[in-house]
Amino acid sequence: MSDTSTNPRRVPVGLGDRAYEVLIGPGLLARAGALLADVMPRRRTVVVTDATVAGLHGDTVLAAFAQAGVAARMIVLPPGEQTKSFEGLADLCDRLLAETLDRGDVITALGGGVIGDLTGFAAAIYKRGIDFVQLPTTLLAQVDSAVGGKTAIDTPRGKNLIGAFHQPRRVLADIDVLATLPVRELRAGYAEVLKYGLLGDRAFFEGLESRGPDVVAGDPAALTWAVEHAVRMKAEIVAEDEREAGRRALLNLGHTFGHALEAETGFGGDLLHGEGVGAGMALAFRYSADRGHCSGQDADRAVRAIAAAGLPTTLAEIPGAPFRVETLISHMRQDKKAEGGDITLILARAIGETWVEKAVAPGPLADFLAREGAI
Ligand code: NAD
Ligand code: GLY
């Protein structure tokens, strides 16, 4: 057994009496019971997962709980974004009630961002709040959604519009589970890894320029390094600004453009969230250069790194292109960061230096989108 297998990396999320740790390394699901027993004093849990993850990793987790003397039952939901809905929430809450969980119990979320966001929100409202732990199984969930306490469901009016801040008690990011992840999902998660370098850490970005291909190829050492670095950055930002009053908004780099593209493609399998973020970050850097905030060299370098991971960087690569300028702008006005219909963007001065630009002037933005190929 390797050293990291017995000693996972530990990243603290410093939130006072709600502080918790993110454990990162291989083999963690197989030791989930032992690694979580201290936050499960009643020695029982319900594992919420989706059918794909249940088939691949469910038995490992149930065996690990049994080994540690934690009684665990499993609720299996359909995979896919549509599960993160009012209907999915009602179904999950009903099934949790049927398990007669009470406030002293702990729910386990085993899956990607869909399962983590839905289960976290159910935990936030179940009997006015119950503890939960996160066992993220996608790269995106390990570096972003499982850390920081944002939980939500979608409605027909948009994504993540109904939700709550509810921090997990612990997060186990098992690098081994990423071996079963389809490569397209791994690349989409990698967009969120690159995001950390681009938004605030040039040295990490430069590290990804050389180690990124290993990360995308699924090399466990490179993945452990990238996940730990990303989680440390996220933990630091969340500890400083849990409710997104300031710096946490930088984590939305590329998301306003990306959200518009996801809306155009129907928030489904045609464009994964991370793919939208990849294209959105490329657009954000090119727009920053276009407005004279950032050098063309840095914008080109950012775009090259995104493209090198096999992610889209232009509107023409997005299914359904060409898009109408007015429609894209209208989606951007509905983004959660918009204020009174004014568009907010995260813009760059350089790789690793970003800020929140409020009340973005729609005229120059429309001209830019037209130059990018929108009609
Ligand atoms: P997902 O949860 O839908 O997982 C993607 C697919 O991979 C699913 O089909 C799933 O069954 C499958 N899968 C998961 N783990 C697997 C594994 N180890 N092996 C094989 N298949 C596996 O998608 P996601 O990309 O993890 O998460 C996207 C969601 O996360 C969106 O709803 C987005 O809004 C949300 N999100 C939330 C935050 C936050 O801060 N809360 C941040 C970013 C994204
Ligand atoms: N994913 C953005 C955030 O957690 O703030």
C-alpha cells in the first residue's frame, strides 16, 4: 500500500464551528467507514447515489461502512441533470423519510455534482437540517461542487435557482474512482481545475501547462496534485467568503458566457457544464484582451491551455452554432450574478489576475460576440 493510500492529503476548510476536512488520495471509498465513523456517532447512514455510480462503486462503499460497523442503506436515483429537480427532490425526501432518518443521523452523497447538489439541498431542509458527507466521484465534483456548501436544484427557469448553503461534515475525494469516469467527463472537470490557475494562481496555471496532459490522461499522481491544489484554493476562498459577498464570485470565471451557451444547448449532454466553462473562460480572456484589460499574449496562452485539454474555445465549436447575439446577451442578463438585468462578468488583467466587472456595457459586448461569430 502506498504512503498516500494510508495517509490521504488533508485540506481544512476553516469555517469555525462548521469547519471540516477534505481528504484526497487513492483508495478512500474502500475505507469510507473508518474515515467517516467519527462524524457518524449513531453508526448509521443512508447513501444517496445514481444508478451508474451505484453499479461501479456502490458495493465498495457499503462494504466499507459494514467493515467499520456503520449500518448503511442505499437510495439509487436516475443519473443526469434532470434528477436535480423539484420532482427529484420530493422523491429523495420521501425516500429519506421512509428510512426514518432523524436529525442525529448523517446522509452520504456518493456521486458527481448532480447527486452532491441534490443530496446537500435535501440534507439542508430535511427535518430543518441534517448532517451530510460528500464522496465526490467526478473530477468536477472533487475540485468544485463537493467543497464549499453550495447546494441546489434546477427549475424550468434556470439552473441552481433554488438552494441553500449547507456545508458537509467531511469530503472524501478518492482519486481511484476517476478511473471509471468517461474521458469527456474528465476533460469537463479539468476545465474547473484550469479555472483556479486562470482566476488567481499563475504558477499553478504554468504547472498545468506541463502536467495537464497527465491529468487529462488520468495519471493518479498528477490527478492527486491537481485536485489537492484546486481544493486548497477553493477552501481558502470559501473560508474567506462563504456567502459570495466578494472574492468567491471569481470562481464564476467563464460561467456567464458558459451559462449562455448551456442555455442555448438545453443544459443537456450536447454541452457539458465544464465544456461550457472552458469555452466561457476562452471568451472571457479574449473579451478582456479586446477591451484592453489583458495582453493578447496572455489571452492566447489561456486559450491554448483550454484547447490542449480538448475543450471548446470558440462559439463555432458549440453544437447549434451560430447563435444570435441578442439571445446570448439575454441569457447573460438572466445569469445569477446579473444585477437588475445588468450583466456581471469575471474579467482578467492577466493569467492569475481577475476581478468582478459589474454593469458590463451591452454594446461593446454585442460587438465582441459578433466578431466571435454570433449573428
Ligand atoms: P454528474 O453528477 O451528472 O456526473 C456526470 C456523469 O458521470 C453522470 O452520468 C454520472 O452518473 C457519471 N459518473 C459520476 N461519477 C462517475 C464515475 N466515477 N465513473 C463513471 N461515471 C461516473 O455531473 P458533474 O459534472 O459531476 O456535476 C455537474 C453538476 O454540478 C451540475 O448540476 C452543476 O450545476 C453542479 N455544480 C455545482 C457546483 C457547486 O458549487 N455546488 C459547482 C459546479 C457545478
Ligand atoms: N462553484 C462556485 C462556487 O462554489 O462558488
